[in-house]
Amino acid sequence: MSIWEYANPKKFMALSAGALPWTVGLTVLLLATGLVWGFFFTPDDYRQGSTVKIIYLHVPAAMMAINAWIMMLVTSLIWIIRRHHVSALAAKAAAPVGLTFTLVALVTGALWGQPMWGTWWAWDPRLTSFLILTLFYLGYIALWAAIEDPDTAADLTSILCLVGSVFALLSRYAVNFWNQGLHQGASLSLDKQENVADVFWLPLVVSIAGFILLFFTMVLLRTRTEIRSRRLKALLARERVA
Amino acid sequence: MKALLLRDLRLALRSGGGFGLGLAFFFLLSVLVPLGVGPEGGMLGRIAPGILWVGALLACLLSLDRIFALDQEDGSLDLLATAPIPLEAVVAVKACAHWLVTGLPLTLIAPGLGVLLNLPPGGYGWLVLSLFLGTPALSVIGAFGAAVTVGLRRGGLLLSLLVLPLYVPTLIFGAEVVRRGTGGMALATPLALLAAISLGAAALLPFAAASAIRVNLR
């Protein structure tokens, strides 16, 4: 019994079918709790007023935007090394979700930045790296869409994901070097001093947990769809031969 | 390897090889930018480092799809893949040939275009040096992008989309060197990082590009 047994599509489908209702339920519960708590039952910040509440969407979305790419990197590596199709399909399934989170982070940031910084957009390192991350996601998704043969597409996108990760990291440091930031420091950190105040912290953690589960659920769902469409294609091909 | 290099250079230099395209684009950009933003010298001098670097980058981008696509069309890429030299070396040689016909000429004409853009006197040496160190990275990264998209019939747009984010660090450090050079500031850090990107890309990306070609030829 090893984790690789779940690389078998049949086992994956069975397990994920059992898990999905639970993850959907938990996602809804956590997101509802975190967001409602955050939006309606936390005090206004003494300087930012009620605009601070966008943090409950912005921070989790931004975190997941980066983590989704890391997940794609891991699954791409698994595909390259062990050639499990579920892994490649999970990477494919995660990309649009990650792109959406990136856009959510950018848009909520702009909405917050307009009243607070007085501008929708600034060439701040964090904002710039997110824009670059958007380009990486777009390129990755476009490459998947452009290639017809699924194995070729999986191989090429995996290579792109590996190379892209290195350059994404490089860009992160390059833009830090290139401009001083307007963006505040991390809202969450292991160092307690840097954290936001406790009243904001608890609902934030709940919404982050909700976003993580949301990502997990979406990837499961989308991977299942990919597997089904792959099966459908195989069936159609068989029918044409017969 | 030498034969391959000479063959690529000859193909690029003969008519229809697209050798002049990048240079002409670079030249046009440097003429059009002052017409567009106005002739005021101080401002032109301030934006010149960035404009020249962006121009060089886009000029490089123009000829990327020729690196492998033409060879794939006439079948010589299959021959190269089965040739006694490793595919990684083929990629490296082709990237080198691309640099010799785009990056190097761009570097050489850049000071002349710097005059058009009113680049301050302190910047010329750094402009040439930064382009000399940075354009190899552009060619190698571009060769990787071309290798990934070689199997696609209309890969041009996709190629740009894939390659642009990969170009970001090179562009930032390259333009930063020139900007600091014109301002007389310390520039050892961006210069070293720029060289590091070029060397790292030249050392590692041929492997990634070669594996992408193998996938595409499968």
C-alpha cells in the first residue's frame, strides 16, 4: 500500500467521489464562517476603516495563487519522473484555478488600493510579481490548449513549468531589487510580532483554510472532469475503429 | 558543430534569412520613440536605457521562431536529432548562431541609437557591456521557447507569451545596469546578476530545450 496506488485513475475516481461531498461541505462551511465573521463581526481598522475587510479575500487568494503554482510544479515533476497520468491532469486542472486566484488577488488589491494608496495600480514589487505570475499561468494554459496530443502537451507543459518556476523565482527577486515597495509586509507570519491583530487574525485563518479547501475541491472536480473526457475520447476512438 | 554554426549563420545572412529584421526594428523603435514622446532631451535621456533594452529584447523576439521552425519544416531537424552530436549541443550552437546574428549586431549598433535617444555620456560603455552580457540570455531563453513550440503550426504568438515572462529578470537587471551607469551609481550587483543569468541559462536551458525537441519529434 503506497500513495502511488492512487495514481491509478480508477482508484483516484473512487476515492475522490467519496471525498468530494465532504470537501465541498467543509469548503462552504469554512468560507461562509470566515467571510461572514470577517466582513460583519470584526471592528474597523483605526486607519483603514472598513476597507481592511478585503483582506479576507485578498490574502487567501494571493496565498493560493502561489501555492497552486507550487502544486503544479510538484505534479509536473511527478509526471516527468513517474509518468502518472492523473498527476499531469491534476496540473492541467489546477492552472485555471490558480490563474483565477491570481486575478482575484490583483482585482481585490486594486479595489483596496484605490481608496488607500490613491491608485489602482502601482509598480510595486509584489504587484509586479503577481502580474508576471499571471503571464506564466496564461502561457502555461495556452500551451496546454495549443497541443493536440495529450502526452506531448503534458511533457511540454511540465518542462515549461519547471523552467518557469526558476524564472518566476528570479523575477520575484529582480522586481524587489528594481523598486521599493508600497505594499505592506506579510499579514501572517510565524513571528507573532508581525501578525495582524488577533481580532482580524482568527477569521483570516478560517478563510485561508476555506480557500485551501476550495482549491482542493476545484482541483479534484476538474481532474475528475479531465479523466472523464480522456475516457470519452478513448471510447470514441475505439468506436471509430470498430 | 562548426559546420552547423556556419550553416546557420549562412542561412541567416542570405536573403530571406531575417537577419536585418531585428536590426531594422531596433532602429525604427529608436527613431519613433522620440517622435512619440517629444524631443525634450532630459526626459529622453532618462528613458533611453529602458527603451534601448526593451527594443533589443523585442528585436530578439522577432527572429526566435526561425531558430527551429524552418529546420523542422524541411526535415533537417530530424537529421540533426539523429546526428552524432548530442541534441543539447545542437541547441547550444543554434542559440549561439542566433546571438551572433541578432544579439551581437544589436549590441554594436546600440550606442549609435543611444545618440538618437540622447543617452547621457556615462551610459554608453555600460549599455554595450550590459547588452553584451545580457543578449546571450535572450537568445538561449528564446531557443528554449522555440524548442517548446516547434511542433505547432502557428506558434508565433504562443512563443511570445511563453518567452516574455522568462525575459523579465534579464530585462530588469540589464536596464538597471545602464540606468545606474548613467547616474554614476554602483552597479556591480545588477551586472553580476545579469552575467549570472546569461551563464546559468546557457549552461542549463539547452538541456530543457533538447528534451522539449525530443518530445516534439516523438
